[in-house]
Amino acid sequence: MSFKNFFITLFLLSSLSIITFWWLFFLPNILVENKKLEFYIKKNTHFNDFFDDIGPHLRSKTSFKLAAKFKKFNKKMKPGRYIIQETMSNNELINNLRVNNVPIKLTFNNLERIENLASVVSKQLEVDSLNLINQFLDPKFLKENGFNSTNALSMYIPNSYEFFWNTSSVNFQKRMLTEYLKFWNTKRLSRAKEINLTPIQVSILASIVKKESFIKDERPIIAGVYMNRLNKKIKLQADPTVIYSIKHKENNYKKIIKRVLFKDLNLDSEYNTYRYFGLPPGPICMPDISSIDAVLNFKKHNYLYFVANPNKPGRHSFSKSLKEHNYHRKIYLRWLKNIK
């Protein structure tokens, strides 16, 4: 072979190598709608299963498979949630799937039970709902942190949080404990001590206050009524606790109860504050932050009773005496009779 032919051959081989290298690593290779795609890699996913999932979004499956093997990505995949851009090359895609696990914003609120929380979380994270329930009710964790299976829900402060999609049930619970301790700062702890309630007791009372009214500016007044009754050793007689008692007794938490009947008031349940003094053993729902703060900063007054005010939908009429309460109650009952 002449020097000229050798040089031409070498040039062609070098050019082919450069083109192949470019094709493998730097040529855009993504096919997605709306220019980007959320892509999830589950824990312990085999590369072949991953390749089946990513395949429909690739222009060239062959080039990606070769690039993945060259970069040993097929042996080092990490579970998580990733954002794939339309302009990505194989090199950019592989690097992205290695280091850019994108957190999601997980939101929960307005829940009644631990099981409901597990259901909501499992729909937003990879973790299974049963796994979450078992972790939430883990006796060792609860005992070490001052909770029990009845009041465990009070540890979860409703809000929006950032989590990696592949967060385990253990790490989720640890994070929620951290958020709980952060929420119960020195100021809130000091205020709870001033009103002679523990943080858990505040959450239990706040759950009742939340169920009593969706109007936030009325909640401190309602909280004040219940604080007055607690301090005077009077039963709370809160209708929402009766409703929860019925659901708890029947183990039917999806049951819709629009009105509390007289026969329900004597239901033998530790949650029924018409029958038992003091607070229930646990929250009847997940209280939101405004309800917790309404209890901590309850309005001081002499009211001991309240009833729905038909002239102001959503609001209540408050009374200092039973006589005054009965007057407002008659107005409410007359209104109920007329709307039937």
C-alpha cells in the first residue's frame, strides 16, 4: 500500500470513528411530546426492563444501547424521577439519569386516618401503601418518639413537601418527624405549656375545631369554648366526635353522616365527648396549621356553648349560659324543620 493510500484509509477510518462517536454520544436521540417527559426508574429495575420503557422515546435504540454499555450505565442505574428533554443526546440522557433525580412536591391535608395518609402518599411516591401503614404504626418508632397507634396521625403536619419519588417509608417517616419537631418550635411549645396542653393534646383539640368550622377566623372562638369547658371540667359535647365515633364503631369511615341524632349521643365510644369527659384518645382528623394555631391562640371569652347560625351560613351563635344557648338552638332547629 502506498503512503497516499494509507493516508486516505487512515483518514476515512478516523472520519468514520468520529462520525460513529458523534452518533453514539452527541446526536439528539429523544422523541417526546411537549419537548420533555417525566420518566421513572423503579428500585431494582433490570436494564432490559428499563430499555423496554425508554425505547419508545428514542430515535435510535441501537445507539443508546451501545452508549449505555460503553458508559456502564446498564450496570449502575439509580431509581428515581427524571426529566427527559427533547434535545438530549445519549450522553446527556445517561448523565441525567445518573445524577438528576428530581424531587416531587408532595401535598397532603384534610385526612381522617393514618390509612388515608398512606393512600395519598403512595399515589405520589413509589412506596406501597401497606408498607407505609406498617411503618407509620411501627410500635418501636412510636414509643421512642412519644406517640401511640391512636394518636400517630398528629405527627404529620399537613403541608407541601419536596421528596424524591423513590423515598422509602422509613425515610418518609423520619422526614415527617423532623418537620413535626421543626413545627413545634420554642414559641409553640411554650404556648402549649401555658394552656396546659401537650402538643398531641393540642392536635387532638385542633382536629375537633377544624371539623366544627371551615371559617378560619371563627376557629379561635370555638377553641376558646372548648378550653373553657375543659378548664371547668365540663364535657366537650362536640358533634364531630360523635360522627367519628359512629364511623369508628362501625369501621366504616366512608359513611356520610349529615346530622347527629339524639340516639347517637350516648354511643359508647372513647371518642364520644358527649359520654366521656376530656379529650378523645386521638385526633378525629388531621388538623391543619390554622386549627392548631387557633387552639394555641384561642380567644379568651366566657362562652360555653355554640350552635350553627342559620342566618349566617357556616358561622355559629355563641352563648355564655344554657338558657341563651337553648334560645339559639330553637332558632336552628326551627330552620332545620323548615328546610325538610
